Amino acid sequence: MVDRPAPTAPEPREWDLLRAASCSDARESDLGRIRRLLDRSTLEKPAEWEAVLRLADHHGTSSLLYRNLSRLGDAVPAPVLAALRQSYEGNVHKSLFLARELIRILDCLDAIGIEAVPYKGIVMSEVYYGDMALRRAGDMDLFVRGRDVARIKGAVHDLGYTLRVPIPEDAEEQYIASGYECTFDSPAGKNLLELQWALQPRFYAVDFDMDGLFERAVNVAVAGRGVKTPSPEDLLLVLSVHAAKHVWGRLIWLCDIAQILKLGNLNWEWVQARARAFGIERILHVTLLLANRLLAMEIPASIAKPILEDRSARAFAGEIAVDVARGTSYQERQLSYFRLMMQLRERKADRLRFLTRLTFTPGPGEWEAVRLPKPLFPLYRLVRLARLASRFARG
């Protein structure tokens, strides 16, 4: 796929065009809207197609854009369709490669009695989009149990996968307790495999029920191979929290939410109860409001009332929708980002846990900065505090 520079704030017409064309099953009415946007651009001035391509690349929706624009015939310049087709075909090849690798890894883990639950990526594409090529293929994400990480590292090493950032053996227990993932490279590329035993780093204070996620996982088929993946209800919460962590900065994350909502048979009573238990109701509400604002996805009637009554969620969604359109980038190590993450939590107790854990939970940065013997590991909390103070002092 072609790498392009990150987009600057788009013109309304290019942004509207991308939004209109970012659906997996465009109806004639959707195509009509895209045609009207193109006609409007022709009357005012031609669409800036390079800007559209950069936007699609940044937001992960190039394949969706190609699928829909290719149905419009001469309304789209041939060079634009050719560029999109090249990106689409590159994604097909990578998707097939990742499907093969995923099956190879799962077969290896099955052979040693380790359960893994893949999600996102090609699993999301095939199960929820109905086409492995419609969602950009990036890497393989697998939920695993923390107690299995050491054995999995050895197993995938034999398949050619090596840890991107080695974990000191004496710090592995603490790393698993405070972190949530480890990433692997292979001869075929970097960051191709991610093992995740938690939803986020511990300091985000979303203590998701991972054991329950494994128990509720459903059977699906990917490239003809049976796999387990999170239930639609679990996946909705998982993807909402993931999108919030990145301030909903890419449209594809909302497209994924829209695909789950299209199932139409979600247990909303369970979803609301779980979101309330985890303290992520506001995050869920903002996610659904953004899917409605940016993709015209209808909010299900079963949850519409509490969402519409959530004034804070509506205010956040309005501000974030503008930021997403402008291409505003949140730096995840800046004070403003952490402040926003706290404000997105509706309970004071969760905000306090976030602040406390953020301040005192050490991670790889602390272990790389100072090497302490295992008996002195509690002192890493002080190292963490000092590094945070230095970072925030720099702004």
C-alpha cells in the first residue's frame, strides 16, 4: 500500500466525501449522496483527490472508498481509481498472508494446549464486513491469558516471531501485572503480532473481565478455519475503549462499531450493565454518538434514551467530532491527553484510580531508564513519579 503524509485539516467536501463512502454495503441512496457531493464539487471546484486519498489512508478506509467509488463509473477520475485499486490489491495480498500466519500461530498454540482469541484485523473483516479485503490489514491481535505469555513467546519464536522490545526476565511478572501487550516482529515485517492479556495498561483503570471474555467467545470461521473471537457485545465494549484510548482519531474504528451495530440483535441490557460496572458508560455513549454523527449510523432504540440524556457524552462527542474532522492529534504523553482520559470517566472513583495508577504504576520506560535488582523493584514507583514530573514540566 502507498504511504502518504498525514493529512492536514480537510476541506468539508473532501471530508464529507470520505464519510459518505466509508460504508461496507452502500445502497443506491448512499451512492446517490456520493454523486451529489461530486456534482457539488464540480460546480464549485474539482474535488482535491490527493487530499481524499491521504484522508482515506490515514483513516484506514481506502478499501471501502475503492469499493464504493468504483461503482460510480466516469464520475471518478481514472488515476484516482487506479491508485485506490493498487492500495486495495496490496491489502488483499497482505490479508491473505496474515490469514495464513494467523492459522499457523493458532495451530501451534492449539498443539500445546493454549487458548487464544483473535479479534480486529482480518477476523473483524471477514466476520463483520463479510470480506477479508474490506478492512485494512495491519497486524494480528490475539487476546491471551497472562499466565500463558511466557510459553507463547517460546512457541511463536519457533515460528520466526521475536519480541520487538525484550522484557527483562526478572521484570516479566511486573510487566504482565502493569502492562497489557507485547509485540512481535517477523522476517516478513515489524509489529505483525500483538499478544494482549488485558484491554489497556493498568493505569487506565478499566479492569475488564478478561476471563468472562474468554468464556463468552463465539465460534467463527476465518479463511475456512474455525476460531474463537469475542462475542459481539464484548467486542463493542472492547473497541469502544480502544477508540477512546486514541481519542477516536481514525474513522475505521467507528466503521467497525457500525458493522457490529448492523447485527441488530445485541443484548443491550447486558451491554449497558457491563459498561456501568466497568465505569465506561460515557465512553460507550460517546462512541455511539460519534458513529451517528460521522457515519449516520442510527443509535439503537434500546439505548437511545440514556445516550440522549447524557449531556456530558453529547458535549464530548460534539467536540471530538470536530477534532476528528480537523485531524487534531492528541499526544498520549501530554498532560492534556491524560486530563481528557480522566474526564471521559463518569465516576469519581475511577478518575481517582486513573490518577493514582498513572502516577505510581511503573512500566518499560522506567525499567529501561534504571536497572534495579529485583529486591529493589518497589523503588520503580519513585522512578515513575520522577519521570512523570519531568515530562509534565516540559509541557
